[in-house]
Amino acid sequence: MSFTVAIDGPAAAGKGTISRAVAAHFGFAHLDTGLLYRAVAAKSLAGAAPEEAARALTTEDLEAKGLRTAEVAQEASRVAVIPEVRAALVDFQRAFAARAGGAVLDGRDIGTVICPEAAVKLFVTASPEARAERRWRELRERGQAADLAEVIRAVAERDARDRDRAAAPLRPAADALLLDTTEMSVAEAVEAAIAHVAARTGAA
């Protein structure tokens, strides 16, 4: 029996960390749908047409090196506004969500477009400043050069693209729990998310 948890939110809000923790706690499979777009973006940066890259995407592509760089992240935001790219990746995501044993998917349109019937929906957010600082620290920890002012600008630009795009704009589903992590520790955010899912599953 399938049980889908949809977790959406803007960049660096903490949805990836929360999603992985929720999946591990309940024994669900996890899919970072942003990796799909990053994989397409990497192929686009290498010269492929985004639409063709999306249609030919394989699970092996999600393991490629370099998908977490700032350059790929920015390109992912750009290719994600292309309706043909989004359409090509919908079936992949829905098939994953329907697998037996439960699944957690995190992204930007899971609860609104990919899995509108998901059993549990969360929208994880935080202030732009908090998210920019988190991304900046993340980049530095990976040994990548990063300027905080530039990261703040990039986060603002990405928010605008995600929010204003015609295809599946970033917004919380009407029935999603809003989880603002600005003033929360990672442990507090994870605990709140697990409690919400547990209330719907009946599991501890």
C-alpha cells in the first residue's frame, strides 16, 4: 500500500534535510526531485537541449558528480520554467510516489501538481536571509568559494523565478502544513515534521 508525503518549499529552507529524516524515521523511500532538474541542468550546461535531456533522463544520471554546485543550481532553476521539461519528468515522480511501502518526495510542486492527493503535505520555508546564510555556509563547507552578498542575490533571483513561472509556480498547497524553520534548529524542524506525519499515519 502506498503512502505519499509531499514536502515543498524554496531553496535552502531545510526541506531536503527534513525529507530525508522523515523517510528514515518511517522507513519510506525518498526522492529529492530537485536532483531531476539538476541532472537536466548539468546536461544543459554540457550542451544538450533541456527538453531532450529531460526525456532521456535515467536514474544513473541522478548519481552524477557536480549536481550540487551553485552553477548547476542556477541552471536548474532556469530549465525548470520550461513546460516541456516539467512534463517529461512528471511520470518519473508519480511512479516513485506510488511505490509500495511509502514515499517522501521533496521539491517545489509536489503537493500542488505532482501528488495533489498525497496523504501528507508540508511546505517548509524560512526567511530569505536565513536561507541565503545556510546556502553560503553549505557552499563553504564543500570547499566552494562563496560570497554572502552574491548568495543572497542568487536566492532572491531563484525565489522570483520559482514563484513567478507559468508552469507549476512555487506555492503551498491549500492543505499543507506550513513549517517556518527560520528560528528552528534542525532537530526541532525534523521533530515537528515527524509529529505531523505520525498524526496522519498513526505511527510513532
